[in-house]
Amino acid sequence: MSGDFEREWRGGSGAGQPADMRLNGAPAGPVVPGASGGFASTPAEKTAAANTIETELQPKTKTATEHADEATNTAVKGFEGWDTAPGLKKVADTWDRQVAVLMGRLGSEKSALRGASGLFVRNDLGLGDQFRPIGQSKLNGL
């Protein structure tokens, strides 16, 4: 069994290709904080997304919810005394709970986007500090 591994490692696979290892996509130099590097977005893009949530998604979701609540309440009153009214009320209550979850999620995403950039920068700086020499090493001069 170990001979198979050794043969593949030295001579390659059955297709005649040598076994090797390479790093695809390693950066040529250090990753600079704030650069797009390997991250999916920049700090400015995260801020823009958080602002979109705050200025567009949350207010428009609230407005749409209020409009739906008004229309549903009108329908519930119109069907008063019928079995339809309690059904509509149940649907409206479920809708309100789902909207509350959505609004909470939007708020969480907004906070996460705003905090992520700072977290990455603080983490990078902290790791950089750990790798910097603290002072003169006792090994220098040996």
C-alpha cells in the first residue's frame, strides 16, 4: 500500500502527470487594510450596504407593512360576523410576526456590516503587533 503512495508521489498518477502542490492565487505582497484583497467587499461597500438598509429597506418595509395592516384591518371589519374575519386576523398576526423578524434581521445585518470593517482592521493590526519584535532579541549577536 505504501508503495502505491510512493509511486504516485515520485512518478505521478496513471495519466503521467507528476504529483505536485501549488498555491493558486497567493498575493504577491502583503494584504493592505482597506484593500479589496480576498474579501468580497471593501469597507466603503459595507458602509454603503448598511446605509441602504437604513435609508431604503427598513423604511420601505415599514411603510409596506403599515399599508398591508390598514387594508387587512378594513377587510376584517368588512367581514365582521363571518368566519372570514378571524381567518384574516390570524393571517395579519402571522404577517406582523414575520415582519418583526425581518426588521430584526435587517437591523442585525446593518449592525454587522458596520462592525465588520472595524473588526477586520483591528484584527489585522493586532496580529501585526504580535509579529513585530518586542525589542532586541537575545539571539542577536550569538
